[in-house]
Amino acid sequence: MKKQMMKTTLLMLGGLLMAGSASAKPLNVLFITIDDLRPEIGCYVNDEVKTPNIDRLAKMGVKFNKAYSQYPVCNPSRASFLSGKRPDELGIVSNMIPLREKWPDIVTLPQLFRENGYFTAGMGKLLHMGLDENGLATHFRDDLSFEHQFKALDSSPKIGKKGEGRKLGDGSIVWAYWRAAEGGDEAQPDGMLAAEAVRVLEENHDQPFFIGVGFHKPHDPFVAPKEYFEGYPLDEVKLAKEPKDRTPLLRYSLSDKDFFSSFTEQDQKEFKRAYHACVTFTDAQVGKIFEVMDRHKLWDNTIVLLMGDHGYHLGERGWWNKVTVFECGARAPLMMWVPGMESMGQETDSVIEFLDIYPTLVDLCGLKAPHALSGKTMRSVLQNPSKDWRKSAYTQVTRGNKMMGYSVRDGRYRYIQWGVNGEGGAELYDHEKDDGEYYNLADHPEYKKTQKKMAALLKDGYPTIK
């Protein structure tokens, strides 16, 4: 009864702001996350990778060119942007601690919509870790946030596990393999996920909704239907080219172990080809959801947000993974469509954090934040994408023997400090001259003032560091 009263009240009030003018209906939210997606897609000026459906959304809405994850690992990143809190505020800096285990009463972003009368569905990988009915850790589940939940991972038919493929390198990296699978889209978990998302959207499009869809690919292992591999001839794959005079890495910048030393050039090309095939496969699944949006004219009253959960290296610095605070690890795609907002169809170079997503949706949908949020609404940037709102982005990651790296990206610079006391060293990169972050300028005399300014900004974001 209480739930029905909330929905009735929501529908009667409507009146939520739609880019500054009243709407007859409350704004819905379609929230799409894509695991390990870096800005190596068509709309981010990369014509090697075929992503027509994601590109369509980027062209319709506002594309953020400088959007940053707060922790370039699945669980800490998702716990952060779905709670509106920084990883160090939550105390979640690994894949092993479910958000609900440490913060049982925190109100997640989808939970807030549910408590305000929306139908909420969580399909696929939104939160990385959750708790089951017995309070035990499990993947992709949160009973407080979602009325409907669907998990497709590891449930694909046998035919989807067949096809050409192999392990990369010497085979010691258990996740580093690819397969051009048989059986088509719906023989893969993400294809099953898209089918379920289509069904749920079809059945619930006429009521206020928050529908979250979390695609797993291009996360490893790199498995997609074989037809997506066919679009990427191996001899056309281009590997990262790095300057020979690049600054040697600090000890903690990557890993103490050279994980990928066994990768031959053939392995590297196959890795990158498989990643691209998985991206295009996921893009096709996004397109199926957009077809429902088209059919029911849901673009008129639905905010659509699509993002990667963090960045990814494809050979830069010899690294083939995430878990770095370099630009490749921290930066990820983000784009938003807001119905009725005149500024749609533009892009912005304003620096934003994924933390800003929660307060932005709260603001645009006329809700009240349930707790103090560490980000801020991006409404002003959405309304005026050319505006620089002077924000810094903070990213952290644990490396080595619990050595934490703290990073800040502000304007043209990235500054990194390893350890609370800086005992692991510092890094400073000038993106106007070095967008690949190959030349560490920390302690260079001519950058003394810049380093001091960036170090102060870092302390603003992480008060515990010295």
C-alpha cells in the first residue's frame, strides 16, 4: 500500500524539472555501464572501433571528454559512484568487500529512485559485489536497490562456449584468452542481458523507472560472437607506439612483476583485436535497447547515461589491464542525454568525476539527496558544455605492499603521489605537451610552482595525505 501511494503521489506531482521547464511526467533514467570500456570508440575520435549505437547517443547528448573514475577497479569504482562517496571515505579499495557489508544502511542511487516511487531494475553488472539473502558476498546483487534483478554471467548455453580461441602469452595469466564464439548474440551473457533489458523496458515503459543495465564486455576473458571478430582483421590492428626516451617508471606506477613479458607481438595484436570485437558486440546490445526507446518515444522523458566504469591499458607502458592512476586507467567514456535541454548535441572538456553522477541525477529529477554527497551536480556543464567549471578529478589505487597512489587531474596537469607521506615518489605530467604521460616532470626546477600547486590540490581531495 505504501509503495502504491508513493507511485500515485509521484505521478500526480510530476512537475519534475526537465531542463528548466515543467514536464507532464517525471523523468525516467536509463543507466548503462560498460565494464572496462576506455574511450577507444568512434565518438572519441577513434575510427578503428565500430560503435554506431554508442556514437549515436554521444551525438544526441553531451559527451564528456574528461570524465574520471575514482578508483580504476570494478568494485571500488562502482561502490563509489553508486553511493556518491569516495573510495577512501567508504573504506572500499578492493574487489572483495561488498558495499552493503560495510555500509548496510547507505542509500544507493537506484535505491533513492525506488524510495521515491520509481520501478527499479538492475540487470547485469552494476554493483560488483553484493549480499545474498543469507548475508554472504555475491556478484551483482542489491535487494534494497532493485525490484527486479537479472544476472546472466556464467549462464550462457554450451554452444556459446565453443569456437576458435586461445590463451595469450605463456598461458600463466588465467584471464588473458579470447574466443570467437559460436551461437550468436544470445548465446553470450551480454546478449541474454540485452534481451532481458528489452523485455523489462517493454513491460515497464509506461511507469516511472530507473533501469540499470551493466554490460560485462569488453572485460576479460575476451569472448564475443565470431562475427564481431570478423570486422577486425588481425593485420590491421595497430599497437601503441611509445617514445624510446620516456621517463623510467617509478616502482609503484605499475607492478613489481612484469606480468606481460611473455606477450609476443602476435599476442598483443590478438588481445587488442579481441577487446575491439567485444566492444562492438556490446555496442550492438546497446542498440537493441535503443530500439525500444525509439519505438515507445521514451527519449522524450528519459535521461540516458552511458559510461565505462574506469579506463584500461591496451599496451601503453607495456600494460594490458586497468589498476593504474595514469590517464589510461582513470579516464573513461561518459555521455548523457537529458530531454528538453537545449544544449544537447555538444561535447565538453570540463573535468568531471564519476562522483558527480549521483548528485546530477538527484538534481535533474527533483529528488532530495539522502546523505552528504562528495560530488556536485553537473547541471551547469550540461546546460553550457563550453563552460569550464574549474573542478579537479581525484583517482586513487593500491599498489604493491599496500602502497596507495593518490592522483589529481586538473586542467592540463596530472599529479600523482605514492604513499601518505610521499615515500613512494611523485609524478607530474603536462598534457599539453605529453598527453601519453611519458615524461615525468616532478622535481624539474621549471615546474616547481606547478608541482606545489598540484600537491596542494591533492591534499584538498585527500586530507589524510601529507
